[in-house]
Amino acid sequence: MLFGKRKRIVNRILIVEDEPLTAFDNENLIGDQGYEVVATLDRFADAVATLDSEQVDLILCDVRLTGERTGIDLAQVAKNRRIPVLFVTGALPENASELVIGCLLKPYSDRTLKATLAAVDKYLAGEKVRPPRGLTLYPSAKV
């Protein structure tokens, strides 16, 4: 694209995080970057209900959630609906590469989260990406 910015693939993000301070920080940073935060939730059932009623371009999801169901369960639902998921966690599950497009390891800085969102957007657009430190992208799980 000459003399212009490429149109973003990711515009509407669902945050699913059980740590209130992390959820709050992510919501503010993501909104400040021009993304629309669809909702910020901490439970599997609430996230699925949101997916039933809202368009979501990306789910930013912790593995551990409030309640019995996990981010792994949510990632499976999202995969079946062809909605990309990025795990944001300190504990990476073994089968992550089969379920999500990538994983950002906690702890991370605001700068790293900004760079991660930009990298994920390029990745989903099919562009070559050099992930920031702490981010792993999985080619086999690309939706």
C-alpha cells in the first residue's frame, strides 16, 4: 500500500482475565491504542455469551479464569468459531500451539503488549512478523 497505513485486521478485542489489575491495565492500554474493547470478563460462560452476541476479532485470554472452566476451554470454543485467541499467561499449556495463534508470557510491559498487538495484526494479515520478546506465534493454529 503506497503512502498509507494498512487497514487493521484486529479492531474489536475481548479481554478474558481473572486478575482485576491486569484486566484494568490491559483494557485501558488497548483502548488507548485505538482498539475497541468489546468486554473485559473473568469467566468462561460470560465470554461465550459475549461471543454469541458480539463480533470479536481477537480474544486476549489468560489460561486461568474465575470458575471451573479455563482459557483452554474458551480457546477451543473460539477455534471452532474461527476467532483467533492470544494466550496472555505465565503458565503455557502443552497444547497451546493447537488452539491459539500465540502466547504472550507474563509479566510483560505496556510496550510489549502494544508491540504484540501490532505483531498479531500483521500476522493475521499474512505478513512476516518479528515477534517482540515474550511473544510466541504458532503457524499451525492460524485461523
